[in-house]
Amino acid sequence: MDKILRIDMGAPGGPAVKTEALGEYAGLGGRAMTSAVVAKEVPPTCHPLSDANKLVIAPGLLSGSAAAISGRISVGCKSPLTGGIKEANSGGQGAQVMGRLGYAAIILEGKADDDSLYKVFIDKDGVKLESAEDLKGLGNYATVEKLSAQYGSKVACVTIGQAGEMKMSAASIAFTDVEQRPTRHAGRGGVGAVMGSKGIKAIVLDDNGMKMRQPADPEKFKAANKAFAAGLRKHPVTGEGLPAFGTNVLTNVVNEAGGYPTHNFKTGQFEGASNLSGETQAALENERGGEGSATHGCHRGCVIRCSGTFYDKDGNFVTKQPEYETVWAHGGNCGIDDLDVVAQLDRMDDDFGLDTIEMGATIGVAMEAGLAKFGDSQAAIRLLQEVGDGTPLGRILGNGAAVTGQVFGVERVPVVKRQSMPAYDPRAVQGIGVTYATTTMGADHTAGYAVATNLLGVGGSVDALKPEGQVELSRNLQIATAAIDSTGMCLFIAFAILDQPDTFNALVDLVGAFIGQPMTADDVTALGQSVLKNEREFNRAAGFTANDDRLPDYFKKEALAPHNVTFGVTDEELDTVFNW
């Protein structure tokens, strides 16, 4: 990947396309690339939907190569949801195809004067910008169907649904999977709204005629890749649990630990959890059958294959296997224990182009406000349909939990930096509470997945219910995660590399062999720290202070059943997370 594609939607005389050398961004990929570009080129105090904001799409450093499980892609901008820097991460085919096309980043900048809608087509011969007026108002599924009819079934599509066009702060960007379905999303932070503000409905990537990216040291790369993949397969989480039951294997684990947020974070256990569990889900999917039912990869080259495909009782495709966060958000958090309902809501989110975590949390807040009763699945479906329809109520809900709580006078809103918390209560999993509070991204479990050590005993053990050791744990994981996000590797490799030193060493050797420069563990740490430094400097310039690195007060005051514990990490301790 030796070039950057810039598309200036506000250029005099109409949108302009320019390809340029990497320059100062050479050697960067994924989150390191998106955060570097945003930190350098976007005014921190700009309005996120203005012409000054930029949307950066960047495959990982290893994407497009033969490196195992290297097909993650990063999307960065100033977030309409948080007001700070954002990196949203996605699977699907986009990263691999974009990497083989040779682009280290696509940067959308400027803003058209009118409300015209465009699509971008990129192949080995160059870039075409065309009208997308025929796609206006369509959901992601209908959009991809039209694009497939025009460009063929082998292309990878990057699209927004109605939520992105309406510039909702919960809007996601969809990436098509191996079956060319828009089921993989850069979900968090409202990145879809920024793409919509630029007037881009779709980016079509066609790598026909392009070869796989080659490593600088082929023999060392091949050996390291083999050892790395073997390490993933031998770990009980990445080799057994995730392939068999998907990410939803966590439902029973977290519920039994008392950290499963239920009824808008009121309690830590849900009586209907067994009906939603990964074990129940896999059994249902296998019973119904269909291609890729309980085990499936979200992109080519994945060796974990934690995804699946959800069919209804008549054998019709509904959606990809709903992931743990989605099952929790639309399930236990809202008091719903029906997997078919969760799958329907997941399909609607993907089609409208919405973050499932933000929307599940938002509906939970709406239920607390009295707009519906907890457990009322049909009401949840109706509320989500309001968002897709763009009604006045839908516009409120589509801008997330913080806005919804503010409009309806709800005090108990589970957000940090205005982004909703995922599926772990920070009182019962205190390490993840530190991550929620302090990450640059707003409440985000993937920024430093302390659940692994707090609940699963991966990478050691730190008592989930006590504040001791949580700051150091979150700090180290946030650094490691920023580095992993820059490689294009799936975050789930962390289970194996935290427990198995030989697998970590294989990863370091793999990266070094690819770039032709030997790497050490210290180099990985330095990479992660540099990414976080860029992000924190941007947020400070945008107006964030230490007071923004806090959980809502009620997590310190309301004891969570069944352990009757509050969040115990002090503000003074939170302020030391980035002291390294």
C-alpha cells in the first residue's frame, strides 16, 4: 500500500479526486493511520458534520497479504456522537480488497454545496466518481443489491443506509462480507453520519487483476504466519469457544459473573439469559441449518471463524449471527429473551446503518422513560422502525442514548463521552469500567478488553469486583489494542497472545518479516503509545479534560445486584491511566 486517495467533495467546480504518495504517513496502517490523519488535518473544534471534518478509511498494515486474520479495517474522523476523535473498526472484505488495490487510506474531505449523492468506484485502472441519486433513501441491503447488479458479485462495497443519509449520530458504515452482504459495520461514534455529510452513499472496491501483497522476507513471513495461526487454533478461546459458539459464548459467562447489564443497567443478571446464550443460539442455528450457520468467517483468511449465519424457522436468511454485544443490547438490556426478535432487530440495524450497541442502549433508556415496557419486543421493533423512517421520535433515538435521555429527562443514562456502554457492567467488571471511563473513544469495550483478565483468566487474573490492579490492566490493554488495531489483525487474537508467549512472538516476527524490519515487544508498545498520544492530544484540543474520563455518578452510588457492589476506582486513580 503505497498511496493515499483523497476525494474532495467541496472542490471548486465539483468533487475532485487525487492520488498522492504516503509522505509522512508512510509505514502506518489501520488505527495508526486514521488517528494520525485526523489529529494532523482535522481542526479539533470543528463541527463533525462540517466541511472541515474528514473521514479516513484505512486497512491494517498487513491487510491484503496472506497474514492470518488480518482483514480488519479502521474508519476515523471527529465523532458526531462524542465530539472527540474516533476510530471504528470493522471486518468484512473491505480491508483485504483495498489493501490489494494499493491504498493505505481513502480520505473523504470537504462538503458539496447541494444535497447530491455520489458513489465511488475503484479498480486497478483508477477511480470514478458517479451520481448515486438512484440509491438515495435505500437501506444497505437494497443499495448493495443494486451495486452488485452494476459492478458484479466479486466487488466489496462500503455503504451507508438511511441513518447515515440523515446524519444520525448512531449511524454506522457497512462493509460487505464474503457473501457480499452488508453485515459488517464500523459501528461506533456516528462515522456513517460523516460519510453522509460528505455526500457519499457508497464506495465500490474491485481488486480484479490485483495480486496479494507480498512480504519483504517471504520465508520468515511464511514460518511466522504458520506459527501464529497454529497458536490461535490451540488456544481454548480462539480455537474452540469462539468457533463453536461465536462471541455470544459470553452471555452465560458474564451473566453468571453478575456483570450482565439488565433493564438499562439496573441489575447484573437476566433471568432469560439462557434463552439468549451462545450455546442456545448455536443449537438453534445448527438445527435450522443453512450455509455457514453456526461457524463462518467475516472475511477471507480468518482462522477463528467466530461468526455465523442466522436463518428463520423457514430457512430464510435473516442476518449474520448476532454477536454478543448485539444480543445483549437488544436482548437482556431491554428485557427481551427471544433470539428471533434479536435477529430481526440486528437486521434492521444493519439495513438502516445503525450501531447495534448504541441502539440497544438507547431503546433501554427509552423504556426507562416510559416509551415502552421492558420485555416488549414488538415495541422495540416499532421504536427502531421510527429511526429508519426518520420520524421526529426516530430522529431523537437515532442520535443515541445521551440525546434520548436528555430529551426524556432520564438520569440513568449509561454513557461516557456521550457514547453508550457495551455489555459489561463496570461495577461487576471494574477493569472494563476503567477502560470505559478513560479511552479516547467514549465507552468502548474493545479499546482495552479487561473482561479477558477480570472474568476469563486470560493474561493472568485481576479480581473483577475490586479496584486494585484495574488501572494498570486497562493501561496495558489500551496500549496493546491500539497497536493491534493498526495491523489489521482481529482483536480476538489477544486471547492467544496474552496467554501464549510463543504466539505473541510469532505475531511480532510476522509483522517484522512483512515490513522488512525486525520488531520487538517494545516496538509494539511504542506503536500503541504513539496512537494513544495522537488521540489524547486531539481530544484535549477539542476541549476534553480529566472530568470527561469519568463514569456517570450513579455507578458509584447504586449497588449492583447480585454482588451489591459499586464502582470503586477513584478519580485520582483514573487520572493515572496514561502515565507511562
